[in-house]
Amino acid sequence: MVMRILTNWADDGLTRVLRKYGIYMVFIKENMPLNVDFKYVDLIYYARLVPPLINKDVIATLRSLENIIYGLHAPLTIDNSVKLSHVVYDLIFPLQTLLAYLKGASMHVLNLRDYKLLRIFGLKSTYVPLGTDTELFRCRFDKPSTFTMVYASRPSWHKGTDLLVNYIIPIIHKKLRQDARIVITDATSDYLSSLYDRIRGIRGIELYDHLPIKDYARLLSEAHVLLFPSRYESFGRVVLDSLASGVIPVTFRVRGFVEDILLKTELNRYVVNYPDLPSFINKVIELYRLWYRSPDEYYALVKLSCKIANQYSWETIGKMWAELFKQVL
């Protein structure tokens, strides 16, 4: 049986795998309609992203949201909240999720913490994580000789860009020798991009605008360490993509892939509690020394990272997504 799914979110790797199960995703980038004629599609997968905080479609539609999966691609609540806007988020976002549920939408979550929170509220949901495209992100065992750190997140408070620029980079740049480089991608893609003016032009620091996906995958595979000082996540797929590329992530403990999966592996020693910046920086320096003094031990970590990522390839996780879609119909 062929299934047609209208969606505002579609990963190329997942889309490719779902075709094997007779599932075709039709992607609409903007103005995702919730009132559609189901003669032409079988199901709607609505990825709930932020911003905007208020989901006008869910509030405005008067009909039932049956045959609609409401996918939480933003966290149900914000970890490490410090702003008034975060308090507002923690009130409005769960209430809108409840409204969608009461209107008949099926709930899908990307992390176990949100799954447990919804259970506390009495809402049934399905946990299915994201995957990584192992045809695109390939494990690399011939790293460049220069120790390379990569920050592959958009510049925002959410992603810890201020921590990166104001604390992590200055200390690392001072402590490490000249044979180290820091690569930053998506340097102009969000509201904190002006922070990069403080480090622009410094030797050993490279800033790139948004890269084509193949160029990004190549650049990621050349790195030794992923810098991931994010304050909160729903999943944090860049960590999974980095593992698939043989890159060791140094990260704060956040919900999603880090908390649900990475913490249960031997790489958990590179996960630190927020906001312990000294420990974060020390973990990066530890990997730097390991690379130069014991490359065989470093490559053992690379092998482990690739093994972990292969368990979450789209080829494997895609089957869970197919089951998610089929159980709604």
C-alpha cells in the first residue's frame, strides 16, 4: 500500500528510506495547511518548530486533527531557562501541545524527557528519534594532522554561541599550540552572528556561511572534536552526524541524543553539566593531547563513535518512522 504524507519537515535520508516502505513525503516549506482534503494525502506530519511560539493553525482550525501527527521538534520545556521569555515558553508551548492532543492529533517526540513529561500530563505519545545519513556522513580514519575543532550550530543563545565566543575560544586559543584550528559554520544565519566580529581574522579560526550539504559533510569529517555548548535541545542531531563522521563531541548534558543515548556509551566522559565551562574546556584539551600523544587511542574513540552512529542510521531508524506513520491510519 502506498502512503502519501504532507509535511513541513523532511530529511533527505529519511525520505529515501521511507520509499522502500511505500511511504512518500510531500514537503511544503512554508504555510503548512492543517485543513487539507484527505482525498489527496493520507496523513499530515506537522513538525512543531519554534519560532513562532504560538501555533495559529492549531488554534484556528475548528475541525478535528485526526490523521495528523504533531511532531515535537522543539523541546516541550526549556532547560537552563533564565529569561522571562523562557517562562512564557514553558507555559504556552505545553498548552498548545495539549490543545493539539485534545483535537485528536497523535503526538510524536524526539526525546525521552518530553515523552515522560507528556505521560505526567496524561498525554499518550510515541518516541522515535532522528537518524543520520551514513551515506553522506562517513567515518574517516585519516584525519588531517592539524587538530581541528568544529562548531556547527547557528549563532544563538540557544546554541551557546556567546559561551563559545566569550569563553571557550579565548581560553582554548591561549592554551593550545599553533597547530590547532577552530572551524565555525553557519556564521551568518541567526541573530547572534555579530558576535563573530570579535574573533574574525584571528589566526587559526575559520568562519563559513551556510555550506552545501556535501561540503559541510566533508568539513565535518576533517574535524577531531565537535564543540557543542548548547543550552537546550529537542534532539541535537549535529551530535549524531558528528559521530557518523568520526568526530568526538564535547557537549553539555541536554535532552535528546546526548541524554538518551550518548550518556549510555563510553563517550559519556565528554559530556559535562551546564554551565561547567572549565570542565568543557578541559575535555577539549584532553582530546587534543590524546590526538598528539596517543593517536591510536584517539582512533579507538573514532571507531566507537562510528559504531554508535551506525545504530542510528536512517536505514535503521527509518523503519521506526514507517511504523509511526502506519499506526496512525
